[in-house]
Amino acid sequence: MKRLFNSLALPALMAVLALAGCKKDDVLIFVENGTYPTLTASTAAPVMDPKKENDHAITFTWTNPDYKFTTGISSHNVQYSLEIDTVGSNFSNPRKGVIVISRDLSQSFTAYELNVVLSGLNAMNLPPDKKYNFEARVVSSINGAVPLTSNIIKFTATPFSPPPVVEVPTDGTLWATGNAFTSGWANPLGTPYEVTQKFTRVTNTLYELIIDMPSKGNYKLIQTQGNWGTQYRMLEGGTWDAGGFKKQDADPGFIGPPDPGKYKITVNFQTGKYTVVKQ
């Protein structure tokens, strides 16, 4: 059986659902009316704590629109779009958060899940660690037509930077050592290598080092002079110019560049990635 759904005047909530059967006598079912959903939230200030990512943050709940057909009330195939946007954007922001829910009348978020919506790269992508004022609404529809928009509610939240993928150096210090440098595999590093092979801490999770490197060889990253036990190593699959890393006292080390020159080594603990770029 083939189905065709057409929506007509929304103020009057009139629509026609034409069911074209295999028989000659087609049946026309009309949507007579419906009720705008009423949206509520469990809190107006969800707690966003990176140390409590799995804790409940907020639950949105809405009423059933009770679409009424000529054959009676039915909410079969009702789809809901929970929309979240910053106050003042009027839900016109192309990066607004949109969560699609089928048939359910509520949506709960942990702190982690809400943070993904508000600051995730594939969602709203708002800069973290700043308090924002948000608006939320629900739009219901049936078979993709007859949209009914709920009331708007407001809440405040502060998206957070997710915990670093790799544990950051305890004392905020990081050195490179190995035969990819003129120092060789010295640990602790002597003069002048304890200075020339020390990374600059750009942020709490980002470290950089610009240094002359011969060619080939390997190296490791140490956070404490004379201690191999808290070193960082390259993950399998990494190359001389990019890859992942982890905190572990084990081989292999990072791979030195194929050609001699001055290189910039960037180590990002937030993402667990490193890059090496010739200067």
C-alpha cells in the first residue's frame, strides 16, 4: 500500500493523509487537530562538572501533541526534535543543537552528553569554560508534516573542556631525549640539553619544542629528569611527523625525521596527538 501525506493550513491544523490502496476505492484520512506540546525541564541550571561526567545533568519532558485523525486520536510515527540554541539566536543558528527523538516524551542528558551537544565539534561547538544562556523547544511532526512547536524554556550552563586524553606532566615539565638528538639517550640530560631539549608549556595540555635534529633515530619524552618510569611513548601506527601517544614506560620511542633540519614538535595531551613539522 502506498502512503502520501500532505499538510494544509497549520493554524487550522488541517492535513490530509491519502492512503492509495490496491483497490479502486481510496480511503482519505484527515488530521483534524492537535495540541502544541508543553516543554518542561528538570532544572534551569544543569551542573557541568568534568569530574562528574556520568552524573545526570538535565531531563527535558514534553506532552503528547495528540494528533487527532478523523478515525480518532493517534500519535503513531510522531517524531520530536529537541532544539537548543543560545538566547538571542531565535533557533536560526545553523550550529544549534538538534536531537531527534522518535515517540518518546522525554530526553535525559548526563553532564558528558550535554557537553557534547553544547561544545562538541560536530554540534554547537561553543568555546568551553564560559557560562551561556540557552533556550530549548520541541517541534513535533507526524510523517514529516504538521509541525507543532512547543513553548520555549531557558536554562544556563557552562560547557567544559573534556579531560585530556593523556595524563598531563605532573610538574608541568617535559623533555625530549634520544639518539634523534645530539644528546643521545641521556637521562638526566646534561648541559646544555636540559635547556635546549626542554618543551615550552603553551597551555596546561599543549607543549612545543623547536629544535635542530639530525636524521632518523628515535626519542622519548620524559617529564622528570632521571626517571624513565613516567615517560611518554608513541602509539603503534605513528609516523615521524604525526600520531598518537600515551604515558607508558615501554618501547618504541618516537621516530626521528628522515632528513636533518630544524623541527617543531607539538605534543597535545588534550587530544593525545603529536605533530612534527619542519621549520
